[in-house]
Amino acid sequence: MKDRRKNKRKRKVLLTLYLAVCLVIIVAAYFHLSRIARNFNTEHLELITGLYAEKMNDSMEYLQNYVQEDIKMIRSMENAQPEEILEQLEKNLDKTVFGDIGFIMNDGEIYGSSSCAVSDIKKKKLDEAALASDTSFNSDPYQSSRTGNMTMTVFVPVGDTSLVHTLYVSIMIENLRQLGEYELLQGKISIHLLKADSENFITCVSDNSGPSGSWNNLLLQQKYFQYDAGYSYNQWIKDMRSGKKDGRFSAIIRGEESTISYRSISVMPGWYVIVELTNKNISDITQQFSAWGGVYGSILVGFTMLYMLTIVLLEKKDKKMYMGLSTTDSLTGILNRRAFQIAVEEELRGKTPGVFIFIDVDNFKIYNDTYGHNNGDFCLKYFAKTMKSCFPEDSIIGRYGGDEFVVYLKNLTGEMARTYMETFQRMISQLTLPTGEVVELSASAGGAAFPEQGEDVMSLCKSADMALYKVKQNGKADFKMKGM
């Protein structure tokens, strides 16, 4: 009898011990899986930060490349009066994107489309910086005295002229910040542009706790920050001022645990993209799990595993979406400039002959002014759609910027490319607007053969652009191969 009671107590002890071990394993597994889930989210945050920085880099590169056509025009008008050059620049300016345009003479005199913009440039001593520089540069964002909006100005040396030293074009920060607003993150994420040396930052995308487009100083905001042990505000600033490319840390901001990720903008030295996301938004489900604790441990482990699987699937889906945003032109759906260049470079490695074609919509500015910007967008979409249906299926098609399109035709000669361009000209010759009105369209195009007229994307682009320039000089609405 005693042995039975002893064995019964022993079994109870073993069962209790077994249940305790199971509970410990379940709780440990829960917290471990929760930590893994949080890591998935923070890595996802770093991906978003990198994509915003890449978008900013692409956009600033596009702004600098955009003015190259205006520089060519200035060089061709070397004997013209400054007022005539300015008039032509204003006529060509796409006011849907840019704010002000002008140029700085070699003697320091400034001619601009807005006297307020000229005054801003002088006040910021940007004219002195431009005259002292032989390379392109971007100004720090500043408040326009004309519009009151935050503005950034790109300065590009003209060269090869005895009168004009530098061309400048300005754009509102409002237009730049719209590049990165994804519906998935609206109201949950804050994105800022920070200049490390001054510690000033502008809020580009707000999580609804503060206004967008406003300037602040990071040092003055430190009363709202409480850093984790081992990290501090001074360390953060030191890292950025030393040129550290990227980083991530946790802090309590305005009473909420948050994760901050930052990355440098390569074309804007000293500037960083800062992405801020509260831990509540990083993982509401994980927060709920923590509140339940170990009471429902076994159920929570199942939920955590399901959550992890969901995160993995969503991350793959989001990454695919973000990569799409990084490679396609948002208006037309075809490849953007950078993605096109990468695709063509990959094709050229095979050493198979082909033809690079640069296409411009003729008189697009007049069309845009006459029929409105909505119909202008309709026209650009129509061009892209026609290119996809006209050129061979394996062609690489992209939008280079504005009204400029590019296509690389694989395994074709110049004569075969001409045949396709003639078909393309016929297909776009008449466009029916949403209003029912029919308008006439045409395109000017220049081509370059690989490898005869160029062995890489940049040399092919330059050769095709030279051929396009001759077409425009001879009345537009035609196609010409380089050297033919």
C-alpha cells in the first residue's frame, strides 16, 4: 500500500515536472518565435528605407540629366542675347515638374524666370558656389520666397560657351516626396530627409502624428527621445557625420517604442533618409501575444508560427511590389530609365547585334499646353502601349524621362529597325482623345547599331541622340540611323 502511494506521488511529481518543462518550452518557443517575427519586420523596414533612398537617388539623377537638352540648346545659341536664351528656356520648361529655370553668366549676372528665385539664389550664395564649381551639384532644400514651399535647385555647368557658366532648375520638395508614398504604409510610417551636419530635417511622409513638409531640428526634438542602453543621440549623429551608409536602432519616441532605420543618399552627400515606425505598427499581433503571456502558451505558439508564415508570404509579395516600383515607370508601366539601362547592359554582354533607338514625341509641350496635362499623360501612355504592340515581343522598351522613350531591338539591322519605325509612325499618327477629338501625332527618332556605333549603353545612347538631333534639325517626324 505504501509502495502504491509512493509510486502515485512519484508519478504526480513526474507529471508536474513534465508539464512544467512543456510550459517552459512553450513559453521559450513563443518568445523566440516572437523575436524572429520582429526581426522579419525590422529587416522589412530596412528594405523600405533602402528603396526610398534609391528612389531619391534616381529622381535627383533624372533632374540632372533632364537639363542636358537645355544645355545643348544654350550652346547652339551662343551668339544670342541672354534674354533670348531665357525666353527659349522658359518656353521649353515643363512646369508640371519644375518650378524655376535660369542661368548664371560667367561674369556672375543671373538671368531667371523668377526674380524671387534669383534673389533666393543670391541670398543663399548659390551663385558663388556654382561659379566656383566645375561639376553638377544640388542645393540644400530651402524655402522659396515666391511660393513659400520647400525647394531644391540643381546646378549644372554649361561648358563650351563664352557667356553662360551654369544652368539651374528648381523643383519643390513636395514633388520629390510624392515619389515614395506607398498605400500599404499610409498613416503608419514617418519618413524624413536629414542633413547630418546641421541636424535639420524635413518631414516628407507623416504617420499622421505631425504635418508633412515641415522643417525641424533633430537636437530640439531630443526631449521626446529615450534611447536604449548602449546607444545615444551623440552616437547617432557621429555615425552619420562619419559617412556611415546605413543603420538601425530602437528608442522610445513620444512614449512609444519605435524602430528607426536610416540610409545615406549618394547623390546628396551628407543627407539621409530616415524611416520611423512604432513597434505597435511593426507588429500589432506580436504586441497582443506579449499581453496574453504564457497563459495560452500552446495556442500562442501556433498563432506565432502562422504569423511568421504570413509575414514571410507578405514580405515576398511586398518585395515584389517594391521591386516593381523600382523598375517600372509609374505612368506608362514600361521600364524606367535605370531598369532599362540594366536590362540593355545585360543583353549587350551576349555580344549579339542589335539597334538602340531614342524616340521623342514631337511638339509635346505645345500638345500639353493645348490639350491639358491629363491628355498629355494620355498621349504618353498611348506611345508606350503602341511601342509594346509595334516592336518585336523580345524588345527592351522604356521611358527615359518626360517625352523621351527608348527601345533596344535584338538581332536586327538598321534597315529592319527603319521598317519597324515606319510602322510605328503610322500607328501613332492619329490619337483619339477621351473627348472624341482626333489629333495628329508624330515622333522623331535616332538609332545606333551595336556594336558599330557603341559598345555600351551610354555610348549607344549618345550615338542615337546625335542621330535624333539631326532629325530634329531637318524638320522632325523621321528616323535616322547614326552614320547613315
